[in-house]
Amino acid sequence: MNDGIPHLDELAVAAYERALRLGSFDDAEMATGLGVDPARAEQARKTLQDLRLLSAGAPGRPVVPLDPEAAEAELVTPLELAIARRRREAARIHREMRSLAAAYRARHRGPASGATVTVLDDVEDVRREIDRVRYGCTRERMSLQSGGGRPPGLLEADREHTLELLRRGVRVRTLYQHTARASLATRTYVQEITRQGAEVRTVEELSERLIVYDREVAFIPKEPTGGGPPGAAVVTEPTVVGYLCRSFESVWQIGRPFEVDGQPAEYQQLAEEVRQSILRLMALGLKDEVIARRLGMATRTCRRHISAIMEDMGAVSRFQAGLMIGRQETARAEHDAADR
């Protein structure tokens, strides 16, 4: 059913065509003629009457076929009037809300209403501002999503926003870390949006989140100060936004396409890149928690990788592993210098 109007199924079509040949619709005759039970013939009659393709059948008068063009006009006209009414209502809402937008900005931003960097402390304010900018986006959204796989709830909300942008012809590009490929929820999300035209790649490390709309407005997260989600800085200064866009492009160029149905060899290569990143960060003396955060994985997962690396190296302590990695890096650097 759609707005109370039934669909014209195959049985109803066959019944209508038979009624045209016979000049009328009789439930018993139709059941016999079409080889269906009387209940289905009765349902086909009701469907055709709801679609104004059969007369109502007053007492003593036969039920006869009606003109489909007249039925179409009778059914569609109220819908078109309702659509026009909704459009007028939407236009009115736009006018009224936009008339208050300037006052809201002046009240909440005060002297900084014309500032090129506005800091929003409350996460709800950030979401509302992102919604406002996204609604006006016409060309492109680029984003960095650090931290590995994202929670299903966040992905579901972003899915609707992303598909809406794609339907409007907006180019959507997103960068994740390699570790996001291990998240089933993220893989499912990426599969759906890429089928609709989004572009997604992954790299080893991403330092922070970033969202840029139309290369004009950028959202940068604030430094976390507590347990809740942080606010964000909204940047519109052209030079800064341009720099952020160039930074995105440089990382995008080295990213690998997030192929949900990738080959085992590709996954093995990515896993080796993650391993090399862990080795490099261990050589810097970083703690497990820091390495995990840099690579967008759980600390427990990171420690499993580190344990496997230490076992492969034959190291009995984290300190010994760090020394061995440092020596390997030094030897590699000397070898490369000799080759040059």
C-alpha cells in the first residue's frame, strides 16, 4: 500500500482485462474464468474499485470497467495538490527559519559572529552546525576518520547523511586507517556508500579527525578535556581551509582504496604495513596505549601484535625488543647510505 492506494498486481490486471471483454465483473464468473478461489476474485474486485477502475456496483446494477485515464486523474490530482501544499509549507519554513538565523548567530557568537574561526564547546552545537553546513553543501565533502573502525550507531547516522549528499551529486571522499578494515560494521557501511558513488581509502596513520565541506568550511575537534565527546572549531578562513584541503589531498594520494571484497594478498600486505608501523613506533619508545591510539586499534589488540613481534625477534622484554629494533633501523639506514 502507498498512501492508501493499492498496487495493481497481476491478478487485478487479468481481472480487469477479462471484465473489459465481458463488459462486467462478476465475482463467481471471474473466479471460474481465471481459475482462482472466490476470495481472491473478490479481493481483485475490491482492488480495482479502490483504483477507480470498476464502478461501485449499486444494487441491481452490474459492476462495469471504467476508463483508466479518468481513474488516473481522480487518484493523482489529490496527491499532486498535497505535494504542492507540502512544498509551499517547506518554503514557508525556510523563509521563517532563515529570517531568524542572523539573530541566532549574533546571540551565540557575539562579537565573533564574523570570525573565521569559531570554537563550539557543546557537542550538540557542533552537530547542529555540521547539519547546517551539510545541508548547504553542493560540491564535495572530504573527511579524515582516525581511530580504526567506528561504532555502528555513528555509522548508521552518517550513512543517511552520506547517501543524501550522494543523491544530490556531492562528491564524498573519506580516509580511514588500515585497522578500520577489520571492523565488520565499517566494512558494511563502506560497501553500501561506495556502491552509491562514495570514495573511501585507508592509510596507516591519521593524527586527527577532519571534515571539510565545499573547500570552504572545516571542522576540527577540540582537545578532549573529559570523558564526553569534545567540541570543535569551525574554520572558514580561506588560507587555513586551503591548507587543510592540501593536507587531505597529500594523504589521499598515498591511501589504498577500501575494497570490501579485496584479495587475501592485499590484506596480507596491509597487515605487514601495520606490523612495520608498530615496529617503527616501538623504536621510538612509545607506550602500548600511544601506539594503539596512533594506529587506530584497541590497546589489547596492539599488545597481541607486540607480543607476536617480540616472540619472532626472540626478545624477552620490551626494552630488549626496542634495542633490537633500533639496531635494525641503524643497520638499514647505513646500508641505504652505502647504496647511494
